[in-house]
Amino acid sequence: MRIYIAAFNAEEGAEYNSENCWVAADLFKNQDGVKTRFWCEPAEKED
């Protein structure tokens, strides 16, 4: 099962957003007792 947690879409661009996403994912998964996996993916572009 996959559950959407957040979007990182700052104007600074994809690299900036990816870095922030991975920082957040690491903070989530490094909490005591957390067994859930967190990862980052590029978002689908909106028209």
C-alpha cells in the first residue's frame, strides 16, 4: 500500500525540492519505533 504524504514544489526547482523531500523522509524514518518506509518521487506535472 502506498499513501501520499506531502509535495515539495518550491519555485527553486526540482533539485531543491528533491533534497528537501529526502531530508524529510530521513527525519520521518529515523524516529524511534518507526517501521514505515518513506521515499521521494518526482511529481506529475500539472497543466
